[in-house]
Amino acid sequence: MRWRARARRRPDRVTAMKGRTPVVTGAVSIRPLAAADAVAYKALRDEALRTAPDAFTSDYESSVGRDASEYVARFGALESGQFFLGAFDATGQLIGCLGCEREQRTKQRHCAVVVGMMVAPRAQRQGIGQQLIADCVEAARRVPGLTQLVLTVTASNTHVVQLYERAGFRAWGLLPNAIVVDGVGFDKLHMVRVLHH
Ligand SMILES: CC(C)(COP(=O)(O)OP(=O)(O)OC[C@H]1O[C@@H](n2cnc3c(N)ncnc32)[C@H](O)[C@@H]1OP(=O)(O)O)[C@@H](O)C(=O)NCCC(=O)NCCS
């Protein structure tokens, strides 16, 4: 199933943007990624891993050499609970994404893990991340038997934590020193979002 959603535009922010230059103009559409999007997805992902290394558990050096086709298995149908959503600008360029990976074991199939939230630097602070997580929650709510979403976020990235809290996630634990980047340890906050069907 393919669907489109228009990212919540905030015209006041697009024109004023607190002094920042608006770089994404026109409608933003959000839809599930498909095999044909793999190359664009890899480019967006590699750039995010390179520019925000403390935000992700994967690292740029191990990822940049991977073939784009390796990611296609992530792009399932919405109803499977195994999908990636992509945000596209008016020219059709991929500018953001977010994944949902349903647990496969019987006792965990009611859970899915939200992964790989990223928005291209030029498109940030325009509401796209917030719309991606809102659409993910909405899609997950429609998956039969899926009752909760979980994720981890680097605790010091408080703006990202707040973004998830706004989408209904709540923190339930903290893993100290969960990832080490260039010798520096970062704690990961564990969050859960109960889905009401
Ligand atoms: C996190 C990320 C996906 C957010 O995407 P985005 O499209 O910029 O987010 P939004 O525009 O929807 O922001 C929603 C709110 O989050 C907060 N926020 C987002 N980015 C922020 C920033 N750099 N500084 C402060 N607050 C920020 C703000 O409260 C914002 O609302 P506001 O603009 O009305 O103040 C993006 O910053 C990104 O790709 N970061 C690098 C990778 C990353 O950290 N991924 C998360 C992994 S868990």
C-alpha cells in the first residue's frame, strides 16, 4: 500500500525561520520507501552517519562501502510492520527517512523498533522529522497485533528526545556509555510508545 501525506507545513517558519534560510520549498510528501529508493536512501544514510556520528549506533566507515541493494529488505509493506518512510521534496529528492522494524519472535511480535531517523541538514527544523514520526506511529497503529514502538536515542541530544516525547514516547531507562565515538562515551535513553488501536 502506498500513501501520501503532506508534512505539516509551517508557513510562518518557512518564511521567517528565525533567521535561517528556508531551503525546502513547496510540498513535502511522505511515502514508504521501495527498492527503487535504495540508492537515494544509502546516500542520505551515509551522509547522516558521517555528519552526526553520535546519533547512530552504526558508523560511517563500516557503512559507506555497502551496496545500496543490501538495504532493500528493510523496505517492506506498511502492514508488515517492517517499513521505512521517506520524505521527498517537491522535486522528488529524498530529504528524510525513518524506519520501523517489527520483532519477529513470537513473544516479541507486538513490538517494533523505530530506527534510522534522519533529515538532511538543509531540510532540518521545518517539521519534517516530527511528521515522519507521527506518520510512523499512525502506520504502526494499523498493523494487526503491533502494540508498542521502542527506540533508543543518544541522551545528550535533548532536542531529539523532546521530538520523540512530543510524539508520545516516554523514557523508561538509560544505558550508560552505550556507544563510544572517537573515545567518547554516550548514554542511550530507551523510550517506548504504546499504540492505541
Ligand atoms: C533529529 C532530526 C531527524 C530532526 O529532524 P527535523 O526535521 O529537523 O525535526 P523537526 O523540524 O520536525 O523538529 C521538531 C522539533 O524538534 C526540536 N528540534 C529539532 N532539531 C533541533 C535542533 N537542531 N535544535 C533544537 N531543537 C531541535 C525542536 O523542538 C523542533 O521544533 P521547533 O522547530 O518548532 O522548535 C534531525 O535533526 C537529524 O537528522 N539529526 C541528525 C540525526 C539524528 O539525530 N537522528 C535521530 C536518531 S535517534
